[in-house]
Amino acid sequence: MTAHNRWQVFRGKSDQADDLIFNIQEHHMIQLKTKLDVFLAKNTEENDCDFRVKGTWSGISYVVYAVPSNNIIAQISKYIARGRIGASKESAVVRVKANVDSAFIVALTIVILRKT
């Protein structure tokens, strides 16, 4: 994560610009519900995002939209299972539409779970 609430996702263990896959940034600096803008690496201008992630007030579920069509391409639901002595385990159920890159959605899910 960078200083401006921005996450960068790279290929493998690299942090080189050539291996950048996509950037994620918060839509607004202050927001009540999660709203993230996703920019693919080829979108260097970043005038318009390629995908948008919107979360519920509770932060338990998220929807991923393709922009500008606003078609839903994935849904993410977060679950926290309570264990013994206050331990908890976090997991997610992810629904991905057909013909959508599942690895891309998994990477988005990891960023969302680590962010929240």
C-alpha cells in the first residue's frame, strides 16, 4: 500500500513497473462504504477506472463491476469464524461470472480482505 491508499499488484515477487498488473485506489479519501477503483497496468492515464469494487455498509460483501458497462463480474462475501480462546479465521466465498479471469478476482479479493 502506498501513502495515498493505493495498492499495486505485480506479477510474481517483482516490484518492477514492467511487471505491474493493476493498481487499486480508494474512490474517495474519506468514505463510509468501501468503494475502490481498479486500473489495469495499460491504463496509465487513470482518468477512468477499468473496474470498480463497491462494498456494503457492514463491509461483509462486495460487488465487482466492469466499467463503463457497470456489469457485475464478481461477488465477494467475507466470513469470520470464531475459534477457541478468541481466535478467528477469515474466509471468503467468491462468485465469478463466466469468461472473467478468476486469478484477477482472487487477487482483488486478497487486497479487499487485507484492507478491511
